[in-house]
Amino acid sequence: MMIRGWLGVAEGGDPLRAIQEAGAAARRAAGDERPKAALILVTGGAGVPGLGEAARESAGGAPVAGASVTGILTDSGLLTAGAAVMCFYGDALSPSVVCAGRPMGLSAATDRVGRLVLAGASERRHFPRGVALAFAPPVTESLTDAFLVRWRHLAGPKLRTVISSAGRPLCGHGGAEPGNLAVLCLEGAYKSGVGVAGGAGPGESSADATALLHGAADAAATAVKRLEGQPVRAALVAESAARYAALGRAVRDEWLAIRERVGHEVPCVGWLTAAESASGRGATGGDTGAVIVVAFAEAPAAVLARV
């Protein structure tokens, strides 16, 4: 199965325009092919009318989800005013976007969204597999307890999942109100990997930067290891804002350490979170100042033996 990710980034204080420009750049990089799905990250977009519609249009009408975040991690550094769009392509990729749709607690929203995901593909014979990217506003509940435990019970063990508590969730599947949970499911038989490293809580300083750098490199290496030798086609990074602040001047070194493992030419983007958590082979929790690295690769091609 082929899977590709193409990235577009645009700087600017107008969220709608930044999303449109970033989406156009991502589509141009892919040769203007219509994407199967897209991840949308935007700064300063909370409460902006028409944000979901602009996000969906930026991906050519494909399913989109993401969030309004305080910062976007790019090769050029931290972007605090602008947008990033990662478009996903794949011949057997089956994406879906679901959201809570109305205000409710995170546990209740998880039940609602999980059941919608399971009901969305009647041809699916087993639990979904692939990667799910979930976005919720800052909550007092533990993301692991309120979301991931229930989510794994509903969706099964083969759907590697990252949840970010950031700003307002963004869901461009046509609903006017995403509620407090939006999930982009990128189902398919491709290879994927997730690596997690803990680290900094509030008040920790850059004196701990060396350990944090090693942790980020290990998380990226773990994500790549799960691909079982397949080349990385796209990568994502969700990082605690507290951990990022604790890195101090070493923030660039951390990004380069991640890039060294996933590949410098691979489309890669990240975002800052208030809290984050992940589940999947190689992933262990979060919620306490973690960095999470997700890597995507193609499934190995089937080889017919001659007899």
C-alpha cells in the first residue's frame, strides 16, 4: 500500500488566508492531486467563523481535522502566526473524520466518536488499523484515563492513536460545531510507528536539556523502528509546551535530533500541546510533558513466488 504525506506551511496573522495558502502549497507539492485527507494546524484560529470550511477547501474537499494551537514546529523553527497543512495520499487509505458535535465531557465524547468511527466503514471486517489523530481543548481530566483507555476498548489495539490537548479542535467534515473532540482516522494497511518520551513538567529548566534531547531522539528512533525497514514517508511531532520551554536554547537541537532519525527530506511538522498522550506498540502514555513522534511508511509489497 502506498502512502505519502505532503506539507505546506504559510506564515501570517490571518488564519483563513494562512490555511488556504498552506493547503495550496501542500497540493502543489503533490502535483495538484486531490488528497485523501489532511491535518490542519493553525495559530490564532480559535473562534474564527468559517475556519472549518476554509480547512476543508484547503484540502480540496477531503476530510480534515486538526486544531488551533499556540505554536507549529517546522524546519524553519517555531511558527507562532500561520498555518500548516499535511495532506495524505494513499491508494488504499480509508480516512474518516468524526467529532463530538456538541459540548460534553471527554469520556462521553470518546464514546460518541468511537462508535461513529466503528459505524463508518461497513466493509471493515476487524478492528480498524492505522493511525488516529485526536484533538481536544485543555481539560482537567487525564487524557490517558478519560480518552485512551476507553478509545482502545472501542477501536481495538491496532489503531495507533495520539491525542493532543491544545486549543479549539478543528473538524472540517461539514459540521458547524466540532464540540470538544475531533479525530482524524487514517485507516489502512500501511506501516506506522509511534514513539514517546517524557520529560519536563512546569518549572523545569534547560539544565535538563541533554536528557530531553536524548529522549526525543529515542522517541523518533522507536517510531522508525516500528516501520520494520520501510522508508519513512511522513512524520508528525506532538510536544508539550512545558517540555519545549524547558529545552531553552536546545529546541533547535531537539528538532534536528528527530530529523536525523526520520530523515531530513521527509515531510514533517509538529505542534505544541497543553497535554498529550499516545497508545500503540512502542508508545507508553504521556500527559506529563511528553514528546510524541509518529512515522508513516508503506506496507511491504507482496512478492509472488515462482514454482
